[in-house]
Amino acid sequence: MNMKTKASLLMISIVLTIGLVSAQNYEPQNFSKVTPSVFNSIKMSVQNYGIYVPSGDSGEISYMSISAYFTWDGESNLTIQFTNLPFFISSDTANAKLDNFVNQFITPQ
């Protein structure tokens, strides 16, 4: 097998691996004690990062290659589920960052 063939096979396997990793299902993250003022503060903070947040109590947020769906029950329960992450960000890392971000609004320091 020549070097060009080996390189092509390596690239194909990388692309397939990346595709399989990005097609995984992510567990929803549930947050309680998300009052209307907390929910609005979270949305405003996300918008301050330059990320479009749809109006209303549910929708999809996307920035670069990270996407998530959110839904809020209008009282106190917020659910956020990643729908896409880049291959180099694990779901554990993304969920930990999300947890820290949301909880700073629920339990301010």
C-alpha cells in the first residue's frame, strides 16, 4: 500500500469517527428553581455573548458548532439538551460548563 492510499484511508477513518461522535445522543440537563427572573437573566446573559436566543419558553440555540435545545415550563423547571458538540468537547465537559453557568443564576454568590 503506497503512502497516498494510507493517508486517504486515515482521513476517511477520521471523518467517519468524527461523524459518529457528533451523531451521539446527549442527556438532557434539568434545572429547578428557575424563576421567571432567573430565566430572563440566563437568556440575557447568553444574548450578551452575541448568541441569538429565540423569544418564548423554548427553542434552539446555536453558536459555532455547538447547538442545544431548551424548554422552560414557565414556572421553575428548565431543561437544556445539547444536540451537537464538536468532537473535541466531551458531553461531560459541556454538561459541567452548562451546570456551572445556569447555577450561577439560581444560587448567586
